[in-house]
Amino acid sequence: MVAGRPCWVRAGRDTVQGGPQGTLKRAANRSTPAIIMAKQARWMAIQSEKLEFPNEQGELLAARLDRPAGRTRAYALFAHCFTCSKDVLAAARISAALAEQGIAVLRFDFTGLGGSEGDFANTNFSSNLDDLVCAAAYLKEHFEAPRILVGHSLGGAAVLAAAARIPDASAVATIGAPCDPEHVRHLLAEKEEAIEREGEAEITLAGKTFRVTRQFMHDIAEHPLREAIGKLRKALLVMHSPRDQVVGIDNASRIFTAAKHPKSFISLDQADHLLSRRADSAYVATVLAAWASHYLAGETDTLEEGPSVQAEPGTVVVSESGDGPYAQAIHANGHPLRADEPEEHGGHDTGPAPYDLLMAALGACTSMTLRMYADRKQWPLEKVTVRLTHDKIYAKDCAECETKEGKLDRFERLIAVEGPLDAEQRTRLLEIANRCPVHRTLHSEVTVVSRLTEGTELGHE
């Protein structure tokens, strides 16, 4: 083996039923690779909490606050797109990603949308601005004033218009925003004449029906943004895709030209208007967090209290995070982690799945065991990387296994060892890999004792 080059050695088949090591053809379309790497940003736990606050008419607006489990650098307020909701994928993903970067985000449904009270037909752009101001006031009273305002599509126009009424905010970011709220007229073009003539009409957007009134059309005409943008007096980040088919890139140019410095523009390249690809949402959040940090003088150094369930030394506590149907917040000896199911299984894919975590435990234990052994022997082991897959296989296909009926869990473990090791040392390292504590636990008889208990016994506040 060439020194410094990785050598992949197969640890063979591991099943929880035991049996000798060997090889077996991987079941088609069932394996999910898990490269054991430190992906702290992805695994860091966040807290997602359902909230409500009143609008100016006393109607309750449904909201969700995504917060980091550790230090909160700042609070942000997120405004969703026209007729969307706080739970639209772009809002949920960006908020979660910002929380992982240490920025807490309050996203909410405008009056008459999503889970909020009120009638959409009685709302307009002006009421959206009022809702934003109420949301900012709620954050300031119960948590901390928002330092960052983020708006997607028409929500971007809303944060630009409302920014002057939220003095604590020092930075504003727009994503695919129109330069003027009247841009939404093109979505209503087929019904605009009927709205003017009859006073209202029903429109269908993204499969949902909404009642739009004449006052809505008149109101959007009363909010030209150019002057407001010029008087923003806050740092501005304009993010827009040149491929946006809903709100053209020319809108970004007009917003940027109207604004005074400090201002920045980021092209979202291949993204669509709704940021349908997870990678685009993650990119937006990463860039936004890095950009905003420059304008967050005097970041708070306070630590959030963390999940309502706390882990004592030597224990692992898992509780629902509220960010989707299956998302879990994990505290393991003071270390925050996260678990979820992938989207194809009904989850939001905000963290690794349970079997991913199990493979991570096996891979981490394998790497640590090899490192300890090589260091003790003073062998020139430079680096260990473990790659694992998990399959469900039929017992009848495993000639060496004791179980002959039903299905078995099969883990395949590939171990890359780097450094000027000879053949005998590599062979010995493979033997040692099979002796790591987690490996031995998976092969041994295991009992799990379960009992129901009250939340207070687990440490719920």
C-alpha cells in the first residue's frame, strides 16, 4: 500500500443474530450509505415551539419559533410568500438552518392563512405589515427583539415596507422579492375585472381557493416601495435567482438600485422561486447567517435553557422537537443531536434517521478502537474512515446465520486505514475492528427494559 493512501478493507457482514464474518451481495435499492463524518451543523439540535400571538384585531396568529439548543446569537423574523404559510418548505428549511447557525427564527401565518384566525378576504398588504409589527413586538416582549428581518417573495416586499416600524432590526434580507407589491396583480389578472366589477372574486393558487376583494387591489397600489427602500437605513441583502419564473430578476435589480449602502446581492443561480431544492434553502441560510453576523454588534452571550427534558450524566434523553411529525431532540451527556425520518417516509429530514445513528455509533466505535490500539502499538496509522450500509435480508439467504426464518439486519462496514502499514498490521486492525464495544453489543444478547412514567420524572419543567 502507498503511504498516505487509504486502503479500504471489508469488515464483512455484521448481523444482530451473530454468525461468522463473510460477504453477501447487497440487497438492491435497500442500502443507504453513511459516511461517518463530523457534520455538526446538520446534527446540532434545535428547539421548535408552537406559539400564538394576537394581531391588532385580537385574532390569534399561529407561529413557530425555531431556536438553537445552545447560544442564541440573535432573533430573526420570517415573512412567508403570498398565500403561503409558515410551514412552506422554504420557510421551514431556512428557519431550521438558521437555528443551526445560532439564529432563532419566528415564522408565522399572516391573518387568514394557515393556522391563524381571521378571514383572508379582509386582509391586505397593509394588514400584513401590521402583523409583522405585532410579531416583532411579541418577540421583544417574550424573548428578544428581532435583529434580522427575512422575507420570501411578497413577504420580502412586506419586510422592506415594515422595517421602519421595527427599529430594533439592523438587517433586512429578501429572497425572490418583488420590487413592488403590485407585482401580485399578474397572479390575479384573470379575475381582476370581476373583482373591480363585483367587489370580490375567488382565485385558485397552488390548488387552494382564496377570496380576494376590491380593497386588496386598491391597497397594494398604495404601497410603492422605492422611497421606503431608499430610507431603509438598515443593512440589506437581496437574494434572487436569475431563473425565477414567478418574480423576475429585474425586481432584484430595482430593489438593489433603490437601496443605499450597506447593501449586498447574492445570485441563487439554479434555484426556483419556492427554493424547492433543500440545497438552495441551506445555501440561503448559510449566506444569510454569515452576512448578518457582520451587523449583529453586541451579540447575546446568553445560553438558552435547552429542551424541557434534561439529560443527567451517563444518560441519553430523546424528546419530540415539534419540528415536523417525527423530529427528535437528543441530549447525550450534554451534547445536542437531532434525529428525523427522511421526507419519503413522512419526515422533514432535519437529522439522521435512527438506523443512521446506529451506524454512526458502530462506525465511531470502530474508528476509536482502531486508534487506541494503533497508538498503543505505536503503529503508523494516520487516519481511519468508516463507511457503513444497512440492509434487511432474508435469513434463508444467510448460510452462516443461526436464524433461518424471517429477516435479519445486515450491516456492511468498510474501513479505510491510511498510513504506511504492512499487510500483517492491516489484517490485525480488521480483527480489532470486530472487537469494538458496539460491535460486540450488537452480537451479544441484549435486553431492553421499558416502563411508562410521568413527564416530571424525566425532568419536564
